[in-house]
Amino acid sequence: MNFYALSTPPGISGIAVIRISGKEALQIANQITRKVIDQPRSALLQSFYDQEGDLIDEGILIWYPEGQSYTGDNLIEIHTHGSKAVINKLLNDLEARKDCRLAEPGEFTKTAYQNNRINLYEAESIADLLQAETEAQRIQALRLKNSSPKFLVWRETILDVLSKTEASIDFSEEDLPESINQDNEKKIKLIVADIDEMLDESMGEIIRDGYKIAIIGPPNAGKSSFLNLLVKRQAAIVSSIKGTTRDVIEVKYNINNYPVILTDTAGIRNTKNKVEKTGVELALNASKEANLDILILDGTEKKIPKNLQKLITDKTVIVLNKKDKKSFNSKKIIKELKEYKFKDLIEVSIKDKTGINKLNSKLKKFVSQIDSVQSTTLISRARHRSLLKKCSNRLHDYLQITKSNEVEKAAEELRLASNNLGHIVGFVGVEEILGRIFTDFCIGK
């Protein structure tokens, strides 16, 4: 059935856009305008009427013919004044019709996929573009949208090698040219090298989901105050009472146009309090999952607590706080840190903001390192990673099997590898994930 939706955000605006898609969308447009629309892909000034013939509004109508539209079916765009009254009147009139219904989330894009206007990987990239909040996410979504041909080239190469391998099974060696299996192994090795290189890094997923920074440390070291200072608002409660933060507080943040998720955690210490103990466990998990740890220590203390020493790794930025206090003595802690490998160390006073600009500059540098590899990755979702990993494993198995000349087994590995790539772009077995993918879209897309 034909379907419709408001494609612009609800509320008051200069212009609102309502889209109608389906085989009979043009007939619906003719009835709404009381005219015969016969100029495709043209912005036409029209009057819009309800089913009783009363004028609703005047605006622009565009007809995109079947095969030349976003969805692949006839598509109508109605551009009206963006008042609530006009929008509601038009939507209510469409709802009252028996030949169309309200679109489901992502149905316009889902229809485009079903009509072979786009593949599944491109649809996911469009979803990422709609949800992009930073410049890096926007750039990546657009780049990925145009990157699916690489999967198709890999798949075509695998299918070509598969066809030659199967020919070796079906025909005797005398009936086949000597060159039929030439370079097969070399072609597969090149694909394996490309896939394995992508699997070795996760920057695409980081840009899509956010670069995770965990703020960890002992109680009352200044973790919550640091979070509030960084995001310039009170995102976390600050108190002199130890153990105030008992849950994980996540705040979305933008550093140098990259999406960042800042996590304020409970103070890490030995405790018998069950609730606080749970908070400490959550803090340790946050640290484990983070791309970067900011370990905030009290610079007036003489030693680093033992339960924090094991958290110091090459992804840890150590922040010695309370530089404003007379008892601040970083030398002892720095001396103790000589045996540890960590990312950086900065002395600050969160209270009077000393050293905060330097820390901000360091964070910008660390987060911006994403850009050094993000231009080549094609992986932005766990689904892509899982399928590419399976494909890589199949191709590795194929390369091993070819050494023993088990042609039928080799052909099966190639077939399974091509199916893995087919899953990514939506050529095979995707019905079970379609609903999950397209619910990420808004109604009008």
C-alpha cells in the first residue's frame, strides 16, 4: 500500500515536507491538487485540497516517477507552510484515505533497499548520517555510503575463483585450459590481507559509537569536579563526603569534532558497603571498556593506592590534582611512577583551573589520532566486524585446503566466504535483521 510521512521535524517552521510513496502516489497527488500532475521532477506551485474540496494550503509539489525516485516507486513531495494547523490538516486528510497509511520508521529507505536502489550497507550508512552529531561522524557516514563497492569487488573476485574451482570438479584436467586456476591463491591472499588489516583496528566503530574516556581514581580526588569543568555544566554531584558517586555517569561530549563519551565513576577503594562496592565494580568495568583512562590522583598524597596501581596502563593519562594546595608534592608520586608505562602525566588544580588548558590540548591530540586511520576502515558496526571475521576465517581455511588439493572443500569455503560478504550488503539471508536496522530511522526517512 502507499504510505506517507512528515519528513521534516514536527513543530513550527518556514516549510514542512510531507512525502507519499507507492504505486498510486501520483493519483493521490492529482486528487489533492485537483489537477493532473504530468511534469516529473519539477517544482510546481499548487493548491492542496482536502477530500471535501476545501483549500488546505498552497505550496510546492514535486513528483519523482517510478524508477527515478529515492524509494524506486512513485514519490510525491508536498512542501507546505510549516504551521501545526496546516501539517495536522494534511496528515489527518491522508490518514482518512483508504489508499494510503502512515509510514513505519525507515520505510522509505527500506523500500529503496527492496527496490534495489541501495544495498543494506548503504542503508546502514544513511542511518548513521541521520544520527550523526559530530563532523567526524558525518564524514564517516558519507564515506561508508560510497564504500560498499569494495565488498562487491571482493565478492565478485571470490565468486570468480569459486567458479574456476568448481570447473575443476566438474571437468577433467584434459578439458580445461592450464591457466584456469592461475593466480587464484594470489587473488584470495590479497583480499585476506585487506580484511585482516581492517579487523586489526576499531576506529570506525569508535567514531560511530563515541570515543570512551573513563575518569577514574580514589574518592575525593576531584573526578566529578573535573567532569563538570570539562563539559561546563553540573553533570555530576560534587561533595566532600567520600563515596558520593556510586553509579556510572555518562556524558556525551564533542572534542575536536569527534564524539566522546565521558564516564564519571565511583571512587575506587576497598569497602564493605555493598552499594559502594557495586559502584567500584562498575568503575573497573568502565575503565576496561574505555579507549582512554584519566586517572585523577590527589597530589597531596604521598603514595598511589595499591588498588589503583594495577589500573595504570599505556592508555592512562595520569592527572595529579590539587596543585593549588601547599601540601602538593608531585615528586614522590612521579618517582613512584617510573616503573609504570602510561600515556601522559599532567599536574593540575581543578579548583583554580591551573593546567586545565594543557590537559584539554592533550585530550584533543589523543582523540584526533582517530583520524589517522579512519579514512580506510569499512567497519562501523559489530555486524560488519563479525561477518568480515567469518569471511577471513573461511578464506584462511581455503588457503590451507588448497595445499592438500581437496577441491570440493576449498569450493565450500569460498562459497561460505562469499555469503558472508553477501550478508553485509544484503544480498543473502537478511530478513531477520531488517527490522532492527530500519527502526533506527525516523518515520519520514
